Amino acid sequence: MAKNDPVKELNIIGPGTVIEGKIRSQGSVRVDGKVIGEVAASESLAVGATGEIEGNCSAKNVTVGGKIKGSINAAEKIVFEGRSTVRGDIRATRLVIDEGCLFDGRVTMADRGSSYEQRH
């Protein structure tokens, strides 16, 4: 049996769960509940349709299907799905905004070679 790489693990915050405080992960994070505070993932961050984050977010890739109120810093790509609501400034190399998304904030597009800081 192969040993799991802890850096590639997925952390799930399920529907109906509310977390207050900072979340830091060396892997990926999926939020289907609510987080009040900062979320930082070394890999990807996904906010499901029922998910909500009130705080700043950072990850390599960020996909939003729910709501985020705070800034988003992605080393690579941000995707706002059709029914998502995002209120805050964003920074990424690539940006995808689906029709039907509500976005209120400023966008900074960064080169892949520019410095990306993830606060751990």
C-alpha cells in the first residue's frame, strides 16, 4: 500500500460547519460550510456552492462556487463559477469569470515569474 503524501491531502469543511480563526494547509482545502477568518492552502482552495469565507484567501489555484468576502491571492488561477459572489480584491496570473457571477473588487494580474507570498 502506497503511503499518502501529506502535502497533497484534501481538507474538507462540510455544510453546516462554522469555523472561526485561521486555516493553514500544506495541501488543498474545500469549504462547503462557513469560515470566518483567513484561509491559506499551498495547493488549491475550493469554495462550494454552499461555502462561504469571510476573510482573506491564498492558494495556488482558487475556485469559487459560493461566497467570499475578502481578498484572494492565487499564484496561478482563479475561477469564479456562475452563481458565486466575491467581494474583495484579487491577484492571479489567470482569471476565469463565468456568466452570472457577482464580483465587486479590483483585479491585479501578475506574471508567473513575479513573487508570490503565502503567509504560513
